[in-house]
Amino acid sequence: MKPLIGITQEHTLESAQLLSGILADEFLLYLKTRNAHWNVEDVDFINKHRFFEEQYEKLADIVDDVAERIRTIGHFAPATMKSYLQLTHLTEFSRGSNDGAGFMFELLIDHESIIIHLRENIGYSADRLKDIGTSDFLTQLLETHEKMAWMLRAHLKNVPVTVSELKTEEK
């Protein structure tokens, strides 16, 4: 049974497609954070290991919340790696180094990319799709990612390489 929630089927489909891309981004970021947790090698290993664990636990909750939002508006959530890799706007790129700062830079870039993407779609969801619930949901995700990015930046405060330098290295 389709939900009768005051949003057209066309608009719920667009919202579900938007959310599916976000779900793919969140899942890839979750996986990359798990990788950091499992594979970090650092002089401050135990603290970095715990920090990445806190981050991936938050991301696991986000993944579940996004999938449930898709279901709430009457659509099915994608749930395969193939679909995630097709839908995500992130990359699996890795510097190849297992130090804490390297992982943190990579994760920070992804969080900031998600923040920009969410910010671009909050108004679209509310104004164009008339889906205030999804717009509010995206705002909450934005705030969560802003806080997670702040935590990463705080860890990187005294690291001599900047995020823009790291982005240049990727090209």
C-alpha cells in the first residue's frame, strides 16, 4: 500500500532517488571509516582506533535512518554494493597510507562533500518536491556531518598538510 502523505508519487520517487544517492554516499563513507578503524597504524593507535569506531557507529545509524526514510515515503532502499557504487558521488580513492592523519584527511574530504551535497538539496526537497519531511531529515544529516567533520578537523589541527594539498595530490 502506497502512503498517502500529501506528496505526489512523482515527488516521492524523486525524493527516494535523491535519498538513494545519499544512502550510497553514507554507506561508502561508513565502509571507508571501518577501513580506517581496522587498518590504522599510528603512534597514538588506540585513540585513533576508538575514534574511528565512534565515527563508524554514527554512520551505521545514519545508513539505517536514510534507508528507513526511503521506506517511509513508500519506496525500496538500494542494498547492494553494485548499486551503491553506481549511485555514490564519492570515490573509493585511498592514499595508500595507514596513518591516522591520512585516513582523517580522506574522511574529512568525504564528509565535506556530503555536507555540500546535502546543503544543495535541502531547499530542492522542500520547495520543488514539497517533501518537508525529507528536507528536515537532510538538515539533520547535514548537522551530524558538520559535527563529525569538526571532530576530524580538530584531530588534524597540528598536521602540516592541508586538505586542499591532499586534494591536489589526488589529481
